[in-house]
Amino acid sequence: MAIPEKRVYPRTGDKDTVYLENVINNPNITVGSYTMYNDFVNDPVLFEKNNVLYHYPVNDDKLVIGKFCSIACGARFLFNSANHSMHSLSTYPFPLFYEEWGLERRDVARSWDNKGDIIVGNDVWIGYEAVILAGITIGDGAIIGARSLVTKDVPPYTIVGGVPARPIRKRFSEETIHDLSEIKWWDWPKEKIAAKMNAIQSGCIEEMRVS
């Protein structure tokens, strides 16, 4: 039996929106099913080039994005190579220009501080032109406001906004957040998600718990 072709564009006639997992080639970028990216300025297929910045192989840092995320036009992920070392007496990246200064090529990454990977949970909405810095973890169900600069981890189901981004409020009560974290509807089979669509959209936790 033939393997179905991966669908890049989820909506007929809409070339501004893509399923991200089907346009990613970099092995250090992982995207979950149904996560979508919309770009009305640039070709969304070029997400790796235009939106994942300073992501050089020398660092081996990772971008991990969960399932069912919504990423708006111009959102960017800035990786470690965008940094300059704060531990040196100079911020100038001497190791980057190892040939000029007679340094070892293997020490190139000493030019910047390494903060770690960027991890985005499931069902996260990242607003227009938001910027996520290296080393940040965004919890499931969080919302990142338009043009926010995310410099600290974002807890699950928390709305943040501003420069730098600060918590605005929780989306739900702690009880509901706990229930959603246990249910993990994004891991359900597609058929079950479709069957429970009304419960998901109406916010009926009780119905979601029924098999």
C-alpha cells in the first residue's frame, strides 16, 4: 500500500499556512503533528531560514515544538549563537575569527554563552512577531502575546506579553489546568479528537474524561 503524501498546506487555496513538520529538514528541529505556521509576508515553507535564527550546527542546540501549536507570522526563535559572551572582559567574539587571532577552530562556540535548547509544549499559541530566546521552555497551552520578547520560561496555560514578556494571567483555574495536563488530549488518536471536538471547544472537561 502506498504511503500517503505528507500534506504541507492544510487548507485548499491557502499558501500562507503550512503544517510545520512537513517543511522541516533540519534534524535539530522537531515539530509535532498539526502544528501550523502562518506567514503573509514570506513563504511559510522557508520557516527554517526566516524564523529559526543563529541556529548553527556547531552548537547542536535543539528547537522542539509540540503538537497543535499555532505560530503567527514573523515569530522568531533566537538561538545561542546570537549571544556574545558575558564572561569575557570583552563582548567581541574573538573565537569566531579564529584565523585572524591564531585561535583553535574547535573553540568557536566560546564566542557566545550557551543557554540551551528552546522547548515549546503542545497547544501553544505564539503571537505575531514574538521572539523566543535560547534556553526558554514554554509550557503546554500557553499564549505568547504579539511582539513579546520571551526571556524567561512560561508556565503551562499562562498568557504572557510585553518586552520582556511577563505573566498576564492564567487561562484557567488550577484545577482545570491540572485536569488538562493529565488528559493530554493532543496525544489522542485523530478519531477521538474529532469525536470530542465539541467538548474541547466548549471547555467541557467532564465530557473529555468520558471514553
